[in-house]
Amino acid sequence: MTDNASTPRVALVTGTSSGIGEAVVRHFCEQGHQVLAVDFNPAGQEVAERAGAVFFQADLTDGEACKAAVAEALKRFGRIDILVNNAGIQHVAPIEEFPESQWRRIIDLMLTAPFLLTQAAWPSMRENGWGRIINIASVHAQVASPGKAAYISAKHGMIGLTKTAALEGGDQGITANAICPAYVKTPLVDNQIADQARMHGMEEQEVIEKIMLKNAAVKRLIEPSEVAELVAYLASDAAGAVTGASWNMDLGWTAQ
Ligand SMILES: NC(=O)c1ccc[n+]([C@@H]2O[C@H](COP(=O)([O-])OP(=O)(O)OC[C@H]3O[C@@H](n4cnc5c(N)ncnc54)[C@H](O)[C@@H]3O)[C@@H](O)[C@H]2O)c1
């Protein structure tokens, strides 16, 4: 898929201080794109600079910060061609005990922020007659697991946002697609492995094999770079006919 490198573009990527976002920024920079890397963690500065991107610090649970991030990209680069909504967090608790504050934070970051960023970036894409919106959803946008009510609700909602954007962007050169990965080797998953190992009194390797890969046909975790490759394809000129789709990269989880 790397052969599908498109014309140099301007990309805004969220959640870039580690994991999938970091891999996407690196891949885009290698392709010659100009990238605004947006994260609330100041560690994102060094990560962005190392890749050749520009860092913008913003807590995307704040709607004004979402608009400021888009304004910064427009000020620096004059346009936005590609938006990758990737920032995410996780909180695990049964519905009965799920803290309202965590519910609101997750929905704000993982559903409202992608909406506000899409809305703010849209005029630039429409004016140029070319745009790519790529939403990093999850296998949990397709199926549920207990204990993750807010995450799963946000990710299912993201699919609805993706499809709506695809329909509205169809005659404006704007495509919108979602990627639905199973477990990817990132700090978000490392923390879950450690938590689950403590919770179930298991070794970490046992958690990976017996819990995380229970439904997987391909018995391994996904590399962030594998997700970045798919993002790059969806962001390319070659993917112009692909829109409104949810791309499972789930090791076969939902095939059963
Ligand atoms: N790792 C997986 O197994 C997996 C699977 C499916 C989907 N995803 C999704 O991929 C995306 C990236 O996750 P990851 O695994 O790379 O995790 P990660 O923890 O490595 O990265 C998440 C990024 O989001 C940033 N972030 C968190 N809160 C923020 C806020 N309020 N404002 C701005 N930035 C904020 C973090 O600083 C971090 O850089 C998430 O949306 C996640 O739900 C991950």
C-alpha cells in the first residue's frame, strides 16, 4: 500500500504522543505530507518534532480547543486536506458503577471532538474539492464487551458520524471512512493488559492469549504501523471511490 503515496497534503492528526497516532504522523511525514499533530500531552512535542511534524497542544474534550486546532492548521498551512480523528481513552467499569464524569469525558473526546473537528475542517476541504476524513474507531464499534459502555457507545457513534459525513461529502470530493482495529500494541493496551492481569491474577501473556486474542483467528496483537498503512491508503488519491466504509482490521474477530 505504500506505493499509493499521493500528492503532498496537509493533515491534522489527533492523539499523536504515542501509539497509532504517532505511527500515522511518522508515516505521513515520510510520505511528504505537512502534519499538525494535536495532543494534550506535552510529550507530543518531541514525538512530532522527531517525525518532522508541527505540534499543537490541546485538550480535545474542550470544544474551543478543537476549533483552535483547526484554526492553527489553517494559519500555518493554509488548508486541511486530511483529518485523522484518533485521540482516545478507556475506562472499564460495569454500567452500574460507571462514573458519569468518565462517561462524559469519553463521549466528549471520542465522539464530540471528531464531530467538531470535522465541522471546522469541512469548509477548507469543500473549497479545494478534496478531503479525506479517517476516523479511528475500533472492533468495539462493531461488537460490545462488558465494562466498556462509554468507549463502545462512542465508537458505535463514530460509525454513524462517518457514514453521514460520507453522504454529505460525496459531491464535494470529501470521503469519510472508519478503521476498526482489534487490539493494537500501544500504551492504551499495555495498561489494559496490566490491569486485567492484576484483576484476574493472571500472567500478562495469559491475559493476551486468553482474553484479548480469545476471538481472534490471527493470534497476535496488531502493530501501530499496520494501522498507519491503512490510514495512508484511505488518505491517498487512489481511495477516492472508497467512502462511508468501516474497515475491520480485527484479526478475524468479527468473522464468526
Ligand atoms: N490500541 C488498541 O488496541 C486500539 C484498538 C482499537 C481502537 N483503538 C483506538 O485507537 C486510538 C488511538 O489509541 P492508541 O491505542 O494509540 O492509544 P494511546 O494511548 O497510545 O494514544 C491515545 C492518544 O490520545 C491522546 N489523548 C488522550 N486524551 C486526550 C485529550 N483529552 N486531548 C487530546 N489528546 C488526548 C493521548 O495523549 C495519546 O497520545 C483510540 O481512539 C483508540 O480507541 C485502539
